Amino acid sequence: MDRRSLLSLGLLSPGLAVAAGGTVRIPGPPYFVAGQPFFQGELAQLGLRKAGWGDALHLLPSQTWLRQVRELRDGHADMAPLPAHEAVYQDYGLRRVDFPLRRGLLGLRRLVARADRLDKLRQLKDLKALKALRLGYGAEWADAPILQRLGFTLQLARSTEQLYEDLRAGRSDYLSRGLNEVPSEMVHFGGLGDPIGVVPDLLLFYPLDDCFFVAPQRADLQSALHTGLDRAWQDGSYATLFRHHYGGLIKGLAQARVFTLNDYPLPPGLPLSRFDVLSLRGRGE
């Protein structure tokens, strides 16, 4: 991602932030969504402002999940939005900010498949039928072992590009993608080979979300984000930002069927009440 793209997101400041901390380094979104709104970056800015810091962010190039973890550990990044299962990062010393970033939106999944299989997936009756199919999933994603324990058959891939290659080649039957990921991925990957599409009127849900994680030496940043995000939740500014980014998308899912993984473990230390995205369907809040 180049400097022009960062400036278009409004997340690169030429100056230092006021008060503690200075400019905060955070990985940017994937290259194929450059120039589009970056909710996690805007939320980080909001939280820092509410804590009395400045809001200058420097977006680092997009990185894989594991690369983000290593960059935080080694002090080359200050914070990153990562899946909330804290135990995964214990060996790296990362500090979690106990605030689910998107009300459980990361766990509200659209199913993506080859066009000639969309109708078959749409007619699936239950989770058992879905688990009998092969799910394309990231080999380095933190919750891959959890889904395997819950009975999913995973076709593991090392990158988003490989996920879509495996899907087109028939090595996987479907992908499970975040609501916010699907539009840009359909634009970027949708025209590269055999037609693919989103399974209509069917969602998969489990209590998963990102939290901000900070580098081991940045207890100050962890505390500031925790304070600022809680203030944003209480004063309604978080809800306003969330609605701006995702309200219309969620409202349009009011009639969709939802397969819920009730046995998916809630990340320890996070309240179930903050994973309330399903309650927003039809309201757009």
C-alpha cells in the first residue's frame, strides 16, 4: 500500500500524536481493498482520541496473521486487530485490549462457492450437512483447530489467493468469509476463472471477533485503548461509527437463515453481550 493510499484513508499523519505515545503503527488492510474505508483504523483513532491521545496512525503494509503477531512481538508494530483468542498469543507476550471490535461481526460468515454449487449449498438443511463438505480455511488462522474439533473438514491454504484457487480447482467446496470481506474479494477474485458467488440467504455464526493486540512493551497503549474504547461505547460514538460502516450491510440480512455454532468457545475474558451482531439484523444499528 503506497503513501497516496494511506492518505486517502485519512490514517497517515505527517506529525506526531499529542500526549503519550507518538504515531502508532498498525498493519493496513489487504492490498486489494486499498482506498476503501478501514474500520479498524478509524476505531483505533476514535479510541485514542477518547483516551486523550492524538490519533496519528501509520499504516504498515498488509501482513498475514502470523506476520502481524511476529511484528508486534519484535516491536516493529505497535498494535494490530487479531482474532480474540488470547491463549494463541501467549508465547509472543502480546497484550489484548478486552473489547470486541465489531460486535461479533467476524463470526458472522457468508458462504462462497463455485457458481454451479450455489443452489446446492443454499438448500442445505443443517450444520451436519454443511460439515460434510470441505471448507477452505487459512492454515495459520487461530481458530482452525477449533473448527476441526467441532467436526468441520478443512482444506487449508496459506493465503487468500490460494483459498480461491483451491475453490475453483474443486479442492474445497466452499469458503467462509466475513461480511465485510466478501464485496472486495468478489471484485478482486471473482473474475479470475470459473464463476464464483455468495450462497444466497444463508449465514454461519459463531462468537468470534477481533480485538486490538499491542506489543509486549506497550502497556501504555493497551491502557489507553481500553479506556478510550469503553468511553466510545458509553457515549454512543462507537455505535455511530459501526453503523456508518456496517449498518446497511447487516440490515439487509434480516431474512437469511443462520446456522449457529453453539459449541464454539467464547474467547475467555470477553462478555457474550458484546457479540450481539445477530440482534442488529433488520435494524441496521
